[in-house]
Amino acid sequence: MDSFELNKIAGAVLGVLTFTLGLNVFSDILFSSHAPEKPGYEIAVQEAASGEAQAAAPADVPIAQLLGAASVEKGAAVAKKCAACHNFVEGAGAKVGPDLYGIVGRPIASAEGFAYSAALKAHGGNWTFDELNAFIKNPKADIPGTAMGFAGIAKETERADLLVYLNSLSHSPQPLPAP
């Protein structure tokens, strides 16, 4: 191989490198990104008057009115959300959460073999339909300090179906409250 061939190879390599560098500079110019003046996205929210905002929130329907039209079958479907942490079979024992068989009418924090949080032990009382409804809606808001990490069930009809289902899981179901 003579020097002329080596010069052609070296020229080709240098040409490719120059072309690549030029392409890089051109793409930086073409696709340059500039830092925003203010980081993040601005979300525009309309401010309502304080009285209007509170009046716009719909009032909860009393659970007693919804229990009459509730369905045990639909409640069993809703209970699947709870099945990861709770048992529904008599004598099955606690999982992550206590056994829910016969919970309606039972004293709060009284299931055998389960270590309840101090907040739930201190709450006292019995699991009535109203107590269960408030707790299932938002456990952390109803009993602050509870160890139950469930976000809650927002839909009133789903809670009513679940309560009727839980009431059916007993040797002596509680009578439904009158609307």
C-alpha cells in the first residue's frame, strides 16, 4: 500500500469525523431546549367564594335510607376490595386485619387474636351501621390514628351494599334501622 492510499483512508476517516461533529452542532442548534422561567406546570383553578364552595358539596344520605334498597350480592362484590386483608368466614381468624364475620353489633376492637391500634381500642362502643358507615367511608378521618391503611369507599350505595353483606355474615343478623 503506498502513501496515496493511506492519505485517502485518513482523509475519509477525518471527513466522517468532521461530518459527525457538524451534524451534532447543527442538531444542537435545531433542537435546543431552554430552561423555563418558572419550573413546573401552572394549573389554573377558579376560586369560588367560601360560602358557595361549602354549599355546593352534596349532603350524605342517611345510611338507614340506603340499607333498605341495598343488595347482599352487590355487597359481596364490594367486599372483594376488603378480602386482601380481612376474612369473612367464621373462625378463619385474622389476616392483616381482623375477621369481619359477625362484625355488625360487635364491640369495637374485640376480635380474638388481633392486635388493634391504640386509637381503635380507645374509641369504644359497638360497630353499628352508622359507625361502620363512617369508618368504611374514610377510616383515617373517622378514627385518627387507626392502623387501617385503606382509603375508604366513597360511594354511599356501595357502602350500603357492603354493610348489608357484612350484616348477613352472622348467626343472628341485626335488624336494619328504620329510614
